[in-house]
Amino acid sequence: MRVPNAPGVKPLQHLSPSIYEALLQCKARAAWVAYGDRCAVPQHPKALLGVCLHGVVEDAHKGRLAGLDGEARFVAARELFDRRAGSLYEQSHPLVHVKFSSPESLPYYNLYRERAALEAAASSERVEWGLPAADAGQLAPHLRLYAEKKLLSSDGLLIGRPDLIDAVAQELVDYKTGAPQDEAVDAVSEAEARLLRLYVHLAHDNGLPVSRAVVARADGRRVSIEVSREEADAEGRRARELLAKYNSGAGVAFSEAAQPSPESCRFCPCIPLCEAFWRAASPTWEDQCGVQLEGHVAAVEESTVQGMKLMTLRVQVQRGTVAAGEAFVEQIPEAWTTADGSNPPREGAVVRIVHARRAGDDVPPVIRVDRTATSVWTGAAEGQR
């Protein structure tokens, strides 16, 4: 597959919590979240399924399972999940289709489906003892629940859609489909706390006096924090300051805006296309950023196993989290390299192997691909060739 193009670093009219969190790590990553072509890079299966889970819970909050009892709620929630998964799968990167023949074959599909059904059934019950959640129009003080309500700050600089606001309980709920990166699942991480404080700030700015914020995890656990008006407003000020700083530097090249480090590049979707990452990365980054390598293909060995064409590449590594020198990337399904219609890598080609894994401590290193995360790219992004 050809390395996708990086987006432009264009000005932002307003800042959402997701862009805010990206901006705290890297200006280029924020530009990707705001303007990048999400279909240009394969989504991790868990991310795709997490979107489905959020969607089903949102449907339940909006009363779309109302009137159903017992098992009928679970059946309807599963059907909603299947429909959303089918739609997202059709829109996903071609590599996802090559790796997984249907949405149902995505890893953890049934687990996420059941979690969505359980949470949606519980959410439907909450809706029925309250009033249906609002999702459009003006804020109505008599309504108890607001699901995915678009909140815009009074100055228009901040925007967000909290998963659920209970106006009577003065509580905000954010659903998370995975464990936090920097804390245990039974605590609110600092990144999660920032997002919650910003949501609370937006709620206050829209006349909803929220004082408690809850993270609802996909395994059913809930953790919460109290958020004062002062804390929420302070987070709002920090977000506005960061937005102004980003916009003052808008117009630079993506690679100039990037701020690579082991911390900021961890789990970053931009690695395949970020020239700054490849310039800065070193083997000391591997523990945090995983196995990422760029180099020239020195030799290609082809084989066929159970009808599947496989490639083993001998690569002269030049950059990345693998030390420079020779490395072997074993048994790559050829179809992974041609998912976008490109030709498979040949001798002399420049390749980027992203999110792979080591097979032991061999020297030269032996690298294995991972079905859920690995992608293989050739060439360089436009403007970097």
C-alpha cells in the first residue's frame, strides 16, 4: 500500500475534547484528528467496535428501545449493533476487508456486541423512569436526560457532545470502550479527567449545572470524580489558550507541526505518514511505541501456505524503533500489501512496517506481523518523496 498523504495544518474554528487531547500531545496529530482522511489509515478493530457500542447506547438513551421488555431489549440492541457494524465495516479501509471477511469476524465482535446490549438495556430502563433524552433543538430544563447533545461555548471556541447528561442528578456520563492508557480501570485517568472537566465546562456554559462526572467502562465498571465550577472553567481556559497557540502556527507543513516523542507517538495513527516520527524515532522508543521500521527491501522470499501467498522481506533498516541494519519481516500475507491496489513491495523498494512485533531476541531481528494492527506501506507521503 502507498503511504497516505498528510493533511494540511489548517486553522481550527473551535476545539473539541478529542482535538484538545491530541493537541496536548502534538500539533500535527491534532491536525490529523481535525482534517485527516480517517479512511486512509486502517482502524483498529477495537476502535471500530467501540464506535458501534457508543452508537447503540446512544440509541437507547434516545428511547429507541422504549416499550420493549426483557429479552426483546437485548435482541433489538444486538440488531442495532449489527447494523452499525455492517455500515462502518463497509466504509472502513480496504486492509480491514482483506484481514477480516465480515464485520462478525472482527476480533472481540461478540464480546462488544453483548456489552453494548447490556449497557443499552440498562440505559433504556433509565430513560423510561425519566423522560426521553433530548438530541436536538433548544435545551429544555424539564428534560432529565440529554444524549449526545451538541454543546457550544458562549464564545464559539469550544464544542463537544457528552454521551449523557442527567440534568436532575447534575451528572455527566462518558462511555469508554477500552482501559485508560495511564491508570488502572478502577480510577479516572488524567486524560479522562481533562475531557470530563471540559465537558462540565461546556455544560455550565449551556445552563446545565453539572457537578459530577462519570466514566462508564465497557465491562460495566463506573468511576467518577467531582468537578467544581472553578476546575471546569480552568480547563476551559487552558483549552482556549492551546487553540490560540495552534492557530497562530497554522499553515506550516505537517512534518514541521509534529512534536515527536515516545510519549506523544504512542498509539498515534499518524505514524505511517509522519516524516517527523521517522526522523526522530530510535530503538529506545520501542517499549512505548512498539515495533516500527523503515528501510529498503534487500530480498523477497515468496511462499504459499494453505492457498495464501506469503512474503518474507529482508530489509535493510534505516529508521524507526528497530536498530539500523538487517532485519527479517516474516510471512506477510501479500494481500495486505496490495489492499489499496498497489503492487507488492519488491527488491529496492522503501517500506514502512507499522505496529509489528519482535519474535524473540534474534540478531539480526526477526519481525512478525500482527493481524489486528500491522500495516505495510511503500514509498513516502506526497511532498516527502
